[in-house]
Amino acid sequence: MTTLLAVTAALAGGYLLGRWRPAQRASDWAHWELYGKQSNRRQLRWWAREAVFLCEVVVLLATRPRQTVHAWRHRHDPPAPRSAPITFTPARDPNWADRTDKEA
């Protein structure tokens, strides 16, 4: 009976955490702090924001290590060169006027 109660409590707790999404809320707050308000290293919220970002990087390295390292190494690469523009040069048709008169 104790095992059943523990499993039920764990499932209920997991469901509630999934609905509340504290990690998503913390990430949204950290990004809002980074791009919204200006803070410096003397403030506690700067250090809290950096801790949230550190947790995000650790989770990314744990779940997708190759993609994370590749993105980190290539984050300052210049953009790919653009292709040449498509140019259209219309061909001159000397019989254009003759064809338009016959069609009408």
C-alpha cells in the first residue's frame, strides 16, 4: 500500500510540475532580464539569471552534446555568401508586331 501511495504521489507531483513548468518560467524570466532590464554583476538578479543560463547549457550538453558543441563553435561564423541575382534579359522579337495583329 505504501508503494502504491508513493507511486501515486510521484505521478501527481510530476503532473503538477509539468503543468506549472518551472524551468520554462525561469528561462523566460532570465531572457526577459537579459533583454529587458539592465542589471550589473553587483545585483543578485544578474547572478540568478546567469545560474539559469548555466542550467540551460548543462541540460543542452547532457541531452544534445554534439549539436550544442557544433552550435557553440560556429556561433560567430560569417553568413554564407549569397548567390548571384537572377537576371532576365528579354529577347527582342522582330516579328512581334506582325503576330499581334493576326491574333486580334
